[in-house]
Amino acid sequence: MEKLTVDADGKITIPPEVIQKRGLHPGDELSLVESAEGLLVYQGGVDDKTSAWWNSLDQEQRLLAETDARRYESLSEHDRDAIWNEDADSIEAEAERDEIDLPTK
Amino acid sequence: MRLALSRPPTILQVEAANSYAYIATITNRLYITEQTSNILKRRTPTFAAPILADTRPLKKARYLRRWARRLTEFGFSSEDAIVLAYGSFGLDVESETVGVDAIITTDIRLADRYKQRNPEINNRFNDMITNLPEAYRQIRLPQVLTTATILTFV
């Protein structure tokens, strides 16, 4: 984590090693987000892990991914929520039958 | 999904993906709930396989739901309460370990509520596990951290 100092004009200077490491160039746009943790600076683009996954896909897999993404995008908010609420766990006592005992040591 | 459509990720997605990538470098104990695992298994393998390969599903140990019901008394929704309860009563069958060190969420309000009510939650939790069989006395409460907090560790 880097510590930055705000100058009298409200500007901050990003250390040159971070500029180099992140491949930033003059004119590049960064997003400043106010969150509970403070101000966060985001660089656009895709993280290395996601890039590595995408680059590992062949043409056919990318096409399948694109088709599925388009299908998902065409769903209504209600239908998307339904997907993520499939098999939602009940917290009621009647549902406790699938709970398992901890192994005794 | 956005990548497949040649669109840049949203800021929330950048935050989540970067914190996930960081966490994956510091631990090989990444868990998801059974529900998430089941949902992912029904999705296109192209998207789901990398996450399923990195993570293990937790099983519900006895008393998970009882603790979830207690948590709803602190204002958590039943969906959030189940996830929080997995943090204590989620069982990794393979390693026979129970609970997790931290639950990572993009939900700032959930993390705030958990932090603010933590002394009361802690008391309620201790009251409950004191009355459980011996094997459950080792169980602990997890931390709840936001993805933004994780990025401050990088």
C-alpha cells in the first residue's frame, strides 16, 4: 500500500515505480471511489487472473462464453435474481435435516 | 460476462476480481456455500469451472441454521444470516475443519452492521456454543471484510 500526500492544489502524485508497474501513461483515466474505507483509486481494465483465464480459452470456448453472456444479459432483473436464488437455504428448524454432526476427535 | 461481450468490468467487478486474485495468492482455503456451488455447477462451465476449481464447498454442520436464526435478531436478512453462519458452522469435510477466518463481501452495509453489533453478536454466540456438545466449543466467529478492505492489504 502506498501513502500519498495531497498538495495545496488538491493534487496527489503517484510514485514513479507505481506508474511503471501499472503501465500508466499521461492522459490515462483513473476512477476515484469514495467508500467506507476512504478514497480508492481504480485503474480500468481486467486483472491478471481474469486475463489469464480469458487468454486460456480457445475460439470455440470464447464463442460459447459470448453466447451465454448475451443470453444472461437479455434476462430481466427478476430472472437473474431467480438464478442466484435457486436452492436458497431456509433457516427454519424444519430444514435442519441436512446438517451434519462435527466429527468428534 | 462483460469480458466476453468486449466490455470493461464495472468498478465493483474490478474490486471483487482484484481482491479474489489477492486472496488466492495468500491461501488455498477458499470456500463457497453449497448453494453457490450448486448454482455454479449448472452454469456454463467456461465461466464456472475456474471458480469451482479454486474453491471448496462448505457443508452445513449441525446448529448452522439455529445460529442463522439468532443472527436475524440483529437485523440481518435470512440470506445474509446463512452466509454469516457458514463462517462459523461451515464444515470442510475433506480437512474436517469448521468455520472460516474471514467472509469477504462487496456489501458494505452487511460488514458495517456486523462490526457495529459485534459485541452483542459475540455474547449471543458464546451463550449458544457454551450449551452445545464439546466438539462445537472450538467454533469461532469469522471476520467480515469488504473487498475494498482486502485491497488495502495488497
